[in-house]
Amino acid sequence: MNRRQRKKFIPSIWIIATKQTEGHAYYALYAIDWKRGGRLSWEGWNRLEDLLQFHIPIKRKAGGRKSSSQPAAKIAKRALHLHLNEAQFEELERLFYQPFSKKRWRMYIRMNRNQYVIK
């Protein structure tokens, strides 16, 4: 892998996390690049329709000026959907901002969604 390829961010997994609190839903979208250890997140939607209309900006390479976007509705088809309570969502946030560990991510996803397997 050359330097340009190492700087590129190519999400391997998309996670749509739904937190249910006091009758209101809160949605967050996470992108993880296993190969390079990169993570991106977008948060703050109260309705799924608003999240699906969002265009996700992804730079073609790190530090580059050009970017492309993809609608979240297109990504939602292949995203992992996690329905979390308050404690599970807090754990996801902590895990997201800690130093990258594929093993910890694998364990977290297995605990919260058994039928999904990370390659």
C-alpha cells in the first residue's frame, strides 16, 4: 500500500445507532475503516427520515480538497443497525473515542448484535 492509499479513508462498516430515551429516539451514524483504523461520526438526528436525507461528505483522500458525498439512505441498506439503551450508547461513545482496537469493537458488536460477524 502506497502513501496515498494509506491516507485514503474507505469505510468498511457503517453503523446506525438508535438510542431510545423517554419516548424520543436519537440517531447517530458511524463509519469505521478497519484497514487504516479510521473513524468518522455524524450525530444529532431525532427522526430517521432526517438521517436518511443527509448527504455524507467523504474526502477522496486525507488532507485533500475534493470531496464526494453519498446519501445516507444508500448507506442505510448495508449499515449495521444497533438499537441501544442509554448505557450501551455511552459505551459506544467511549469505544469510538478510545485508541482503535478491532478486538474491542468486535466484542462490542457481538454483545449488541449476535448475528453480525466482522471479517
